[in-house]
Amino acid sequence: MKSLFLIIGAPGSGKTTDAQIIAQSSSDVAHYSTGDLLRTAAKDNSKIGKKIAHIINAGEIVPVVIVLEAIMNVIQNAQEAIILIDGYPRSVEQMYGLDDTLSVQEKINLKGVIDVRVSDSIAKQRVLGRNRGDDDDMAIFENRLKVYYEPKEQIKTFYTTKNLYHVINGEREIKTVVQEMESLIHELL
């Protein structure tokens, strides 16, 4: 049985960095960034790769079927017992898609959804200052933030009802955020 944790947060919340640090410090934890999975697929010169690249570059959401396939593939192939997926779900459709997928299998148990919270001003400062490429453009950042907020309340309500939703203050030192997230993960196992 694999224990799954979803790490969500605004662009620039630090969710990817936090999850990477946790995975690097434990041989039993794997981390996958939804964004990285999709960016890797977008570099593929296939028809689907080009489609994903266009969607990502516009700051939009990749279709649920494509994202779910990528996520389930890495979870099923992971050797580790604890899986951290960051950047998912980004829509209500993605949330329900994962819930439906997990409900018909017995090898993956969703243990928690951890929301790494930061203010919009901190998120903007972090994203526009990282010089990563297409997504450090102001218009794309604003669209990504809008896309993040649109389903936020429904996602929060859905996972709160299932007693899976947890919030961490992402504006503190990385070390402090990582320690709190790591403690929460072990508490929820």
C-alpha cells in the first residue's frame, strides 16, 4: 500500500522545494511535481507533447486525462511507500478525476492534502524573481494565480469534508516549513 500526499499552493508557495527536500532526506519518500511531469512531456516532440507545451506556456490547465495518466504512472512505478505529488489538483475536475481513480484501486491511499499558504505578494515576488523561463512573465503569473484561485474553495471544502485538508504557513524559513510538513506527514501515516 502506498501513502499519497498532495501538496498544493499558489505558484511560488514553495511547495515543490519543500517536497523535494523531504524526499531527498528519506529513502522511503518519493516526490513528483505535476509541473515537472508535464514540462518533461512538453519537451517531447510528439503531437501530445506539443499540445501540452502550448497549454503550459499559456498558463492554462492540461486536460485531466493526460495529467491523471502521468500521475498514476509515476505512483505505480515508484519504489517508495510514501508519495508526494505537488501541484495537483488545480481544478475541481482534476480533484474528482483523482478521487474516482483512487476509489477503484486498493494500492494507493490518499492520506492528506497539504496547502502551503503564502500571500499573493510573496508568491509574485518569488515567481518573478526565479528566472525560470515562460512562467516568470507577469501576465502568465497573473493567469496562473487566477487559475489557482478559481477552484480553491471547492477543493478546500471537498478535502476538508474527507478530513484530509491541512494548511501550512509557507512564508516562514524553508527549514521550518519542511519540518512542519514532515511532521504532519508522519502524523497522518
